[in-house]
Amino acid sequence: MTEFPNWDRNTRMPAPPPPPGACDCQFHIFGDLVKYPPKEGALYEPPPGCTFGDAQGMLRAMGFSRGVIVHAMPYDTDHRLLIDVLEGLSPEERRNFRATAIIKPNVTDATLEKLNGLGVKGARFNIGRKYEESNALSDVKRSMDRAREIGWHAKLHIAGEDVLDFAPFLDEVKHLRLVIDHMAHLHFADGRDQPAHQWILNKLRSDENWWMMCSNGNRDSVFDAGFDDAVPFGRDFIMAAPDRMVWGSDWPHVRWRKARMMNDAEAVELLYRYVDHDTTLIRKVLVDNAATLYGFDT
């Protein structure tokens, strides 16, 4: 099995610090392998030392007071870890943490209601070849319908090479907030004129139900630091729909393929570059939009 570097535990404060009420809209948590085993044939094995407590420490170090737990792929539709963590939140923590869950046909209505009551606000769909998933589109559609019925949004974990293949299907999804994860993992070297980039920009500009998580430019960059090639893409997306952009660290950066593991603060500082350090836009992305999408108090 391939060895990947672990996250940098010396988390520092971004420069400048984020605004009060800033939200990390995507981090993962992992638990004991015996109590919470991954599914058979999981894309990756849950890494050690990446608990909810570790995540809270990372957020505090960066000055983030809110966060969204994104149910990790290895657990598939086994939500026991997510449920246990959410049930263990104190009243104050419950005000500041939300979650998204993986939904497939085998998830019961009772489980959906339980997750909803614990603060889950979205259903995540890992779509396409990159994630080695083989979900029938009819199943995805039904699961999206269930998300709509319960009042959630849908997170689309899709990669650049798959965007146009799924475009006809996605064009048919109506009356549901769709959040594209991680700038669709576009290949920056293909340029800003690449069809997938332009298709997404058109959706963001023309349909108020389309959102984006403007994150992971650091992962998809060819550079180990600075991540300059991501900046024009991040700017394009935020300028296309500044009221529908959110951001997430994607901690703890599983399957990180660069020689150097970045500090999480660098991912925040990359977002700052997307908006030319405009404090109004930084607050919009990190605070206001996150509050709208995840139901935080403003």
C-alpha cells in the first residue's frame, strides 16, 4: 500500500487571521479501525491520529470557530462514527458544527431523520472514475430527491475529466442546491478555456442553485508551495458567484501525493489570494455564505 505523508501537526495561524465566525466547510474525521472499520475495498485506509479532537485543535490553531464534518469515503454509508461524534457534542459545540453524509439507496429513512436531527445538512455524492465508484445514475437521482425532500443540499465530488460526461444528468437536477467540491479538481495545466471550466462557470453565473467549495487548489497545483497555477481558477469561480462560494481545508489531506505536506494555514492564505485579500469577500466566503448553506446563526 502506498505511503502518504501525514498532516502537519504544527498548525499555525493564517496571515492575516480569519474573521470571527469563520467556518471550515470540509474536514474529515476518522476513528478506531476495530470499532469503525472501513468498507471492503475502500479507496484508502483511514489514517491514524485524525480524530474529531485533532480536527478541533487544528481549527482552534487557525482561528476557525465553526466547522463541517464531511463523512469520509472509506466508511461509505456506515454513519456510526459520524453519529457518535455528533451525539457527543456539547450544546455550545452543536451551535458551531454541522456535517454532510454519504447517501445511497441502502440508507434508511430512519437514519436520514436521525442524521438530520444531529445537524447533517447535505448529502455527498462521489461521482466518476477518479473515486472508483460505480453508482447507477438512477440511484444517485433518487438519493438526491431524498436530500431535497429533507431540506439538504447535494455535494458533488467530481473531477474535471468527468464533468462533461455527467453534464446531461446534472442539467436535469432542479430545485436542489448543488455544491461542487474542490473546484472540480480541474487540471490547471489545461488552461481556463478548457470546456469543463467554462461549463462550471456558466452554471455558477446562470443558476442560483449552483455553489462551489473553492478549495484544494493546493492539492491540484503542480507546485509544492505557493500554488500559483490555482489562483486564476479560484478567482474565476469566486467572481462568477461570490454569494455562493464556501471554503474547506479538506483536512487531514488523505492520499496527499506531494513530497512536501503543507501547513493548513497555507490553504487559507491561498483563498486570500483568490480574492486579492479583499476583506469583504473573505468574510463572505468564510462566514456569511457558510452560515447560509449550513444554517449557522449570523
